[in-house]
Amino acid sequence: MKIKFAIPALLLQTLALGAFAQKSIDKAFDFAQHQTEVLLKETAQAKATATKPGVFSPRNINPDGSLALVNSKDWCSGFFAGELWYLYEFTGKPEWKEKAIPFTTIMEGEKTNGGTHDMGFKVYCSVGNAYRLTHDAHYKDVIIEAAKTLCTRFNPTVGCIKSWDNRREWKYPVIIDNMMNLELLFEATKLSGDSSFYKIAVTHANTTMKNHFRADYSSYHVIDYDPETGKVLHKQTHQGFADESAWARGQAWGLYGYTLCYRETGNKAYLQQAENIAKFIFSNPNMTKDLVPYWDYNDTAIPNVPRDASAASIMASALFELSTYSSNGKTYKANADKIIKSLSEHYQAKPDSAHGFLLLHSTGHKPAKSEIDVPIIYADYYYLEALLRQKHLADKKPVINAAGTLNN
């Protein structure tokens, strides 16, 4: 009799877990819609009284409690538009599309800004999502133009896209964050048929895999190269606790970046790299029980240091995708589910508070005493992305809905 009823019981348990996940996702998006309405109103008010020119998109909360807005040149300027597109994707409500378009239109001007490597963050998170959900050919053209601009920062001798300009301490700095901008290049090849974007993305990923990672698969933040020879001049962790420390968000960027590189190339070296980064993160003795990490895994003052909800959001989103590629998929999904549960239950702002941000307790640049234990817009962006990916898994749909294509 035990054998007879084992399968139905397991099926009922699975269905119950699926229903619970869907209920929690629905609740999270109901909260997100409410808060974002607040943030839109707060943003309009802050913009009306702003003294800095061109500011339009929320980034964080200032030390004095006011809402901080940025212009399109800021690396965080595209996330709010992307957040609005995610709300449109989940709800299907035309009003979210209507609210997303003006913020997206402003970001289109960045397609020719060759002074930044953050083209993926700025243009792909905004315009990329717009094209993915509307298939408007205009957005397609913007994506391709932005990719062309990003490629002007590629040095074939180094084998990487340069991250920062006008920094005296570095000759040719490349940061781990730059892995996130490669998705724009992969997409540009699919949209244009021009393989040069793909080749630059792969070369950058390979060079970064060679030079950014330590033996334990933790990552440095910055590698400085000699632009004439390609030689590594210096390795450091600029936004972390120390040069040899593991800055939490940097590890998350690497995990996400190599997961997407495997998706786009099928190169198992990238899958192995992502899995090795995940192993470092989740076997780290300083990883927290709720899987929302301290801002740096090696801060000697742990546990009396800030958390970084943004790193957690990025990790969760990456893990949901990685779970579909790996033999360790169940573990990755379980960790992602736990992160989302922790964020939703213990890191959310109270309704109508925090100017409308979704998550509290992110850390931007602690060594510079900037954005410490505050809401930051990219934490919210990747939180919503992770929730959408969680929903896709629950619905047994492709986790990634790329622009113009569907990938399992």
C-alpha cells in the first residue's frame, strides 16, 4: 500500500510547492507595483526641484533621506526603465508599458556614448527589455548601435573592453562588472548577423577568466593591463575590503556573466567557471544562513558589517538560469529560492516607505563611504528579474526570454 500511494503523495507535494511559489511571486509583484507607483510619484517630485541638469531616474536614497536621481550618463540610469518593463511583462498591463517608454527613450541617447563600458547596464537593461517585449524595430537599431559603440573600447592586444577612462591609478582597467555588458554584444550578433560582436564578447570573457580569478575561483575587482603589450600590471579589489578579498557583488557579477556566456556560446568552460564561482560562494564559511551575503566575504569585522541585498538579487537571478544547465540544478534552484524568500520576507521595505524602493540593505561602495546599507535601484531590478525567472521555472517555461528568441 505504501508503494501505491507514494507517487500521488509526491505529486501532490510538488503541486503544493508550485502553488506556494506562485502565491509568493504574485504577492511580491503586487508589492512591487504598489511601491513603483510611489517611486514614480517621488521621482517626478524630485525631478521638479532638482538642481542638477538632466536627472530623471532614481538610483538610491541620499544620507539626508532624500531621493537621489541620476542622468543618463550614470551607470545606474537604465535600471528603472528595465524595472518598469519587468512589471509590464509580469502583469501585461498596458499602463506599465506606457510608463516604461519615456524612461527608455531617454536612455536611447546613450547608444553613441563611447566614454563608458556600461552600455549593457544602461542600454540593454532598458532598450533591450523594450525590444524583447515589443519587437519594435527601432529598439533593435538602438541595440546594434550601442554594441558598435561598446566595441570601440576593445583593445585586441589586451583582449578586453576597457572599463574606466581618466583614472590616474590605472593604464587600462578592466573590472569584473564588465562581464555583464557582454550580453549586449551577443544580442547584437543575433540581431545583425555580424559576428564581430560575438568574437569580442568571447575574447573578453576568456581574458577575464584567465586573469581575474584566484585559485579558489574568487574574483578580483580590477585588473590593470598595459595597453601596449597586454601584460597584467596590477590586481586589486577597489570596491572591496582589501585587494585579496572577495567583494560580494563582484562574485555575483562573475556568476551571472559566465552563466550568460554559456547560454550564448555553449562553451562548457563557461559553465564550469560559473559552477566554480557558485561553489566558492556557497561553501564560503562567511556566507550567511539566509544567503544574503555580507558586502565582502573577507571583512574582518564580520558579522558586524553591512549586507548586500543587491549581490543576493544578482546571484538569485543567475542561479535560476544556471539551474537549467547544470547537473547541480536542484541545488542551485534551492539556493535561489531561499535567497528570494529571504529578500521577500526580511529585506523588503514597508509599503509606502523608502521613497518606493523595493529592497533595503544594499551596499554600493563601502571603501568610498558611498551607498552603505541603503536601497539601490539595481537590487530591485535583479530582484524582479529573479522573480520572473522563478515564475518561468514554476510554469515550466524557458527561463530566458531573449530579444527575438527563446532559449531553454
